[in-house]
Amino acid sequence: MQDWKPYLISDTATIKQAMLQLDHLGVVNAVLFVIDDEQHLRASVTDGDIRRGLLRSISVDEPIGKVCNFSCRYFNTGQPASEEVKYLKQRNIRFVPVVDEQMHLCNVLDLSQYQELLPVEAVLMAGGKGQRLLPLTQDVPKPLLKVGHKPIIEHNIDRLIKFGIGNIHLSINYLGHQIRNYFGDGGEKNVNIRYIEENFPMGTVGALRLVNDFQQQHILIMNSDILTNIDFEEFYRDFVESNADMSVAATSYHVDIPYAVMEVDGNNCVKSLKEKPRYTYYSNAGIYLLKRELLEHIPPNEFFNVTDLMEEVINSGKKLITFPILGYWLDIGRMEDYRKAQEDIKHLNL
């Protein structure tokens, strides 16, 4: 929630003041969180709490504490459990406060804004020059090229936010100051955006070794120049349930053969005949999930690609799986891809 201050009310306020503030909010399932002078969370109050108090003949001029719920639900700082989020959403609990260890109120989450709250930290690779998109990328980094009404990378960041991923790192290089100026620290989107700056080209994942304080156990890495409606929740669930060390999202390509295909043995004897078959191949879609400890396989201060990391995972006997993207996916690498994206975005729900 970008501005959660209107949802706070002092513990010295009256019931009438709370009624006026709730009415001014004008949102469904509105709630006020009661705080003391030091910003400690004390309680919550809703229209229902006030209505029940009035039925008990409590005056609207009485202190708000007469009708408060002193056992309101809250999240601790960090990532709330997915099951708890689902439980609250099923019970139409929309607003939930976030507090630190001293019960200082740090944030208010509007659960209606999220499809899920995944315990994942994200890294978007946004340092490429986009040479195949010249002259568009002459003075603008490719991630900031607009698709529809906003930049390519912003579509991806907004989708991450939809799944509750609030710690996002942007790996920048070419014209990276423009990306930094555009997003800042992420405050306008109520997320934490940090920047990884390469002093020399480090490959697709080499720069991850420059981050020493990942907070989550699972890291999501993706190219910033793709347009997709991948379901990050399904991607994450499949990764966890498979007990994998790394998962690679894949997009399918179909090859239709317009003729009958014969399968023969070493003696040119025909063993089978397939009439105009379709072959399906899966390609790397540029989106990855991995356990944080895999970052130790990335050598420091060296050029290192994600394909090198995948080889390390395989060679070390760890589990590498693939996740098929069933929805929309487009790599915006060429001018024709960029033109296609401009048409597709008119019909996509990202």
C-alpha cells in the first residue's frame, strides 16, 4: 500500500473521530489501526466494532478503546506464510498491519492487491545494450523502451509485486542511471529496489555475487526484456514441491513437418511411418528459481552465465528441473518482436 497513513488513528481519538475517518476512506472492508504516541500497534477498529459498541449504548464521544479489537491480526516484518495469507483472504480480511519486534507499525498491506505473497527475492537483469533494437536504444536502455503505456521492465516489476515480491534487485550497466532515476528506491511502488552495478561485463548471473545480503532462501532471476504473464505462484509451488535446487522456465516451440516421416534403423529398414508429425521442443525462457546456496557456485569477479550455473548444478548432482510456461511469453530482442509486443499488450492482462 503506497500510503497507509490514513489507516492509522491515535489511541486518544474518540469513536466519532474513528467513524468520520472510516467514512472518509470510502473503501470496502476498511479498518483503522490504533497506535500510541510511539507508533506501537495497539488494536484495530472497524465499522462492525463501532456498530456493536453503539448497540451496547456506548456513546460516540467515548474513547476509541471502548470498541477496539485488541487481538487484531498482524504480520511480523519479513515474509508472511502463504497459508496465513490465504486464510485471511478467504475470510475477507483485506488490510493487515506489519510490525517489527517491538510492535512498531512498519506498513499496512492491502491483500486485495496481491495474488499471492511469495517468499522470494528477485533479480532482474537490465544491463544489456539492446543493439538489435538500434536506433531505439541509442539513448534509452532497452528495459525502458515502452510497451503500451509503460516500460518493458516495469511490466515485469509490477507482475512481481502482484505476487508479493517486494525485494527487487536490478542489475544495470548500459545507461543504467536512467533506470535508477526512473525507479529510485522503489518507494512509489511500496517495494525495496536496489541496484547491482557491474564494473565490467559479468555475464547473465556473475553480478549476483556482488549481493551479500539476500534475505530470502529462494531467488528468482529473470531477464528484464521479456513480456510474460507467467504464473509465479505455480512456478514457485512446482519448484518447492519438486524439492529442486534450480528451476528453469521454458517456452515451447512446435515444428510441423508437412510430409510423412519415416523412422529407419541402421540398415535403412523402415520401422514406422508418421504422417505430418508435430515435434515440440522446450527452450530457456530467461526466468529461473534457485536456492540461495547455489550462488556459491558463481565465481566472484568473473564472467559467468546462467548456462554455466546450470552446468554446475547438473555436474554437482543437484536437481535441475524445468517449468513450462503455459501462458504468454515474448522475448523482445528484435525490432519485429518489439512491434509484436505493441500489438499483443492491447489484449494481455499482465
